Amino acid sequence: MPMAEPLIVVVDPVVTCDVCPHPWQEHDRLGVRYCTATVAAALARRCICS
């Protein structure tokens, strides 16, 4: 009986935010909303935690 090939798990690289220096995964709901609105409206504003 042939052996099954091992499962290879590929971990996504850290996705950084286009607005602030934080990884996207670390945003809370307010940070997600703030950074998403900043990109959508093409605003030039700093990180919400500044």
C-alpha cells in the first residue's frame, strides 16, 4: 500500500497595512475601520494610535 504524501502547510506572510506600520492581523475593529476608510478616501492621515 503506497504511503500518503505529507501535508504541506504554507503560512501567509505578514500582511502590513497601507496606512500604518502595524500588521493587518493586529488591527482591532476600530483600526480596521479607520485604515480602510483612510485608503478608500485617499486621505493623508497618520495612524489612529498616534
